Amino acid sequence: MSEFLAPRFAGLSPYVPGEQPKDRTYVKLNANETSVAPCPGVARALADPALVAGLGKYADPHCLPLRETIARVSGFTAAEVFCGNGSDEVLGFLLLTFCEPGSKIAFPDVTYGFYRDYSATYGLDWHELPLRDDFTLDVDAFAAFEGTVVFANPNAPTGLAVSPDEVARICAAHPERLVIVDEAYVDYGSQSCDALTSTHRNLVVVHTMSKSYNLAGAHIGWCVAQADLVKDLNDLKFSFNPFNLSAPTMAVGIAAIEDRAYMQACAARICETRDEVADELRELGFKVLPSVTNFFFATHPTLAAADWCTRLREAGVLTRYYKAPRIDNWLRVTVGTPEEMAVFMRETRRILGA
């Protein structure tokens, strides 16, 4: 670190994304991305001459056309939608806006690592609430916690979800604190909590286009909440980075959100492939958690997860291994196309000698 780094950041451990190596062609099953193209409307939006002609002007800092489109499709008003440069930025604005330094915040002990990193960056008093032995969320523990809570639903890397009724119970237990539900993977088989925001004003539900909309490279996120919370978020945004989404990014987002049928068809294919591969792995002796995401979490009684990951990488298949308590013998595998998963299964069988 340099001598100019602010002392409060001296002990930070930055988030480590899934690796993006360029030394060869890989089957990339390590970052919950997809090699499937987004809907055809995205290409048409990017080819619009008016879009190119307008690049000399600043984009709408209010992101209003995108917010209006999301609101119309989702059953909200634009005043109840906040947009950001990916769900990560949305999460960052939520913690910056609604948490003071030293505020208490809780998230699961096994979950998306950015919650911990954001909490450390903003100087929050963060607590990890353990998942149950079966990796399900301990709803009672989150209901009892008196500070802000944030959790992915479905969770990553486990792929498990809790019901909207259980989320409502967490919200109702302490209506004076914020509940942030990260629904990055909701389109792969679980139920959204969006509708709960009308009756629980302490609830914010976060979404992304990086997964089911096949737009990880565009990095578009949003959240829904009651209008006064969204106004607070926009006030902070205009005090920090008003032009957080470019005109091409918003055009892409509008095209994608309007073609929900394409998104749903892509998600359905992922779910079908996920379940087929999970069944194949179980036949080989693996334990695979019942995922409702675009990935699955698996372990084997005799094949160490670290070795499985390393040997797959040597064969050109990237997966995600976590050297962390409780999950250091589990592997997270993104569900790719049937062709990509056939390579994954072929190499897994080879490694097992099956």
C-alpha cells in the first residue's frame, strides 16, 4: 500500500472475483455467467444510429426510461425503482445511504463475499449469522437481530432459498431496521419478495441483469422499495456519481427487460440442464444441494473439492472453489450450455475414473 492510503482502509481484504484467465480457451463455469447471447432486442438497441449520435451528450442521470420500463414490467412505479451499475453498486448505495459507520449489520456466514467487504469498507459493525447445518438460512436468528440484515435469496454459493413468508417474518420482527434481500438468482426457480415492499417499508429487494438476462458484461442492477427510500438513494447518488449508467447501458437494459419471454426461456433451459447434471453427479456418488439458481454446490466423499477444481482447470474447465470454513470440500459449478456441461461431466468422470 502507498503512504497516501487512508488509515481506515489499511486492513481491507478486497473481494476476489472468479478468475478470468486469457491463456487458453476455457469452459467457464466459475463466475455464474453465461455464453448464451442476450435477447435479439439488445443487438438492435446497440445498432440504433440515434444512440451513437447522442453519445456526445450526458445520459439521463435519473435513469428514467429504464426505471419506467422496469416499473411497468414489475408492477411498480418509477418512484419505487432505483438503478445502479450492477447490483453491487446498488448494494453499495444502500449501505452508504442507510448505515452510519459503526452500525450493526448481519449476513450469513456462508454467502456472497461482497457483503463482508462492503461492511468493512464502510466501517460497519458486521456479524456473520451461521447457516444451519444443512446450509439453510436461520430465519429465527435473522428475525432476532436488531440491526440491518442483508442476505441473498436464493443464497450463493449454496443455491438454497427461503419463502416470502419467512422474509416477511424477518421484516416484521424489527420494522425499525432495514432488510435487504438480494435476488440475483430469483428467476431460476424461487419466488420474488418484491410484492412485500408494499406492506413492509423496511424491505428493499435487489435485482440484476447479469444472470437470467445474460448481461453480465453490461452490469445493470436495480432495487425496489417504497418511494421515500428510493428518493434517499437517488439523493446519495447525486451527491456521489449522478451519471452512473451510460446511454448504451440503459438502452440494453430496456431492450432486455421488455423481452421477459426470452429471459424466461433461457432460465428454463438452465434449470433443465442443472437438474439433469445434478442427477448425473448424484449417480456418481456426489452430494448436490437442491439448487434454485444457475449453479449448483456439490461435494464427494472421496474426491477433495480442491483437487476436483484443480484437475478440471487443467482440462480447461473453470469452477469455483472456496477455501473457507464449512465449505472447503464443496465446489460451486455454474450451469452452462448442454455442450459445456457435457465437457464438465466427461472430465469429472475421467477424474473419478468412472
